[in-house]
Amino acid sequence: MSLKGRSAIVTGSTSGIGHAIARALAAAGANVVVNGLGEEKDIERAIGAVAAHGTRVLFDGANMLRHNQIADMIAKAEKELGAVDILVNNAGIQHVAPVEEFPIEQWDAIIAIGLTAAFHTTRAAVPGMKRRKWGRIINICSAHSLRASPFKSAYVSAKHGLAGFTKTVALELAEMGITSNAISPGFVWTPLVEKQIPDLAKSENISEEAAKRLVLTRQPTNRFVTADEVAALAVYLAGEEASSITGANYTIDGGWTAQ
Ligand code: NAD
């Protein structure tokens, strides 16, 4: 699969799944804009790992809570790389709490980063894709775009919303050489999941090791999905061979949603 000559933006690619996708896109030949938050040294390391594949790599620290910064990021990528051919909306955060205790600012942030930011990036990137008659929009949803879990009201709402947004955009752009698809992973071992383990252990009064096993009871394969497995699917959807795939929501969840 060659993505030589293509340019991609992966939001939230300083860590976890987004980072694996940015590396895999670069390995396939694409120029990549790395985006995300974090400590300077971690960001430097993330950029270095993507740049190791020899394509052009830029960093843009646009905060997905700020629509002006998102618009500037797309404009900068178009100016410096010539295009945004592949847009991967991946940035996301999590907070777990009963609905009546859910902190309002956490609800707002989860919806803003996990759903509204994808609207802002897509809105800004689509005109260029239309001009070039080619584009790939890949939204990283979750098994939680198809199933609910208690105490994850904001996350489940954001992911169900993003799955609907994916389909709507697919229909609008179907005849323009632009596809819009979702990838819905099950549990992937990344900082986002790791952070939930101590809380789960506390609420269930079990060890952290037992909490990890508890998480996996959702996944019939009884193992975490790897970020590289998700990245391989993203690269496939970004390629020429995936031209007829649009409006799809691919699960990669070890059988979770088959139940
Ligand atoms: P992660 O915490 O490792 O990475 C999240 C990334 O988003 C980081 O690069 C972070 O800097 C960035 N980010 C967070 N807030 C941001 C903001 N305001 N502006 C810009 N960037 C911001 O998490 P992950 O597990 O790799 O999650 C990536 C995506 O995959 C998320 O959308 C998540 O919902 C989804 N997902 C994860 C899992 C899982 O089990 N890990 C499962 C299904 C879906």
C-alpha cells in the first residue's frame, strides 16, 4: 500500500492509537502533521518516531477545544504540505462517573474533543479535498459508538455522535472521491485505558491486575487490541483500494460487539 505523495493530519498523535496511525501513514509514504498535547520531550519523541520513515513531518499543537486553532492547523498543513488528503480524527479523552455526578466541564470537554473537533477539522479540510476530488476522512470511534457502558455517558454520547457524523459526511461527499469512515476499536492498551484502571480497582475493591482482567471480560479474545492493528486498518482505508468504502464503521474489538 503506497500513500506516497499524500499528506495526512492525525489529531491526538502524540500518544497511543493516533501515534501508531501517524507512524503507519508515514511508513506507507505519507507526509504527516502530528498533533496533540503533552510534555515537550514526549512530543519531540513522538515527532521523531514518525519522521524516522523519511517523509515530511510537521507538528501542530492545536488544542481540539479551540476551533480557531483547528482551522489554523488545516490552513498551515495545506500551505506547507500542499494538501490535507487524509484526515484522521483521533483525539479523545475519557471520564468515568455516574450521570448525576458527572462534572459539567468533563462532559463539555469530552463532547468538544471527541465530537465537535471532528466537525471543525472536517469543515476546514473538505473544501480542499473537493477541489482535488480526493480525500479520506477516518474517525476513530469506539465499540462505544455501538454499545453503552454505565458511567461513560459523555464518551458513549460523543462516540455515537461521531459515528452518525461519519455517515452524514459520507453521503454528502460520496460522488466527490472523498470517503468518510469510522474505526471502532475495543479496549486498546494506551494511557487513556491505563488511567481508568486505578479507579475501577477502587470502585470494585479489587487489585489493579484484577481490574485489567475485568476490562477484558468485554473482549472475547481476552486480550487488548493493539494500536498497530488499528493503524493497519486506518492505512488500508486511506489507500486507493478503499475507494468504494464509505459510511462504514469497522469494529476492531476482539468480538465485543458480536455479543
Ligand atoms: P491517548 O490518551 O493515548 O491519546 C490521546 C491523544 O489525544 C493524545 O495525543 C492527546 O495529547 C490528544 N489530545 C487529548 N486532548 C486533546 C486536545 N484538547 N487537543 C489536542 N489533542 C488532544 O488515548 P488513545 O487510547 O490512544 O485514544 C485515541 C482515540 O482512540 C480516542 O478518540 C479514543 O476515544 C479512541 N479509542 C480508544 C480506545 C482504547 O481502548 N484506548 C478504544 C476505543 C477508542
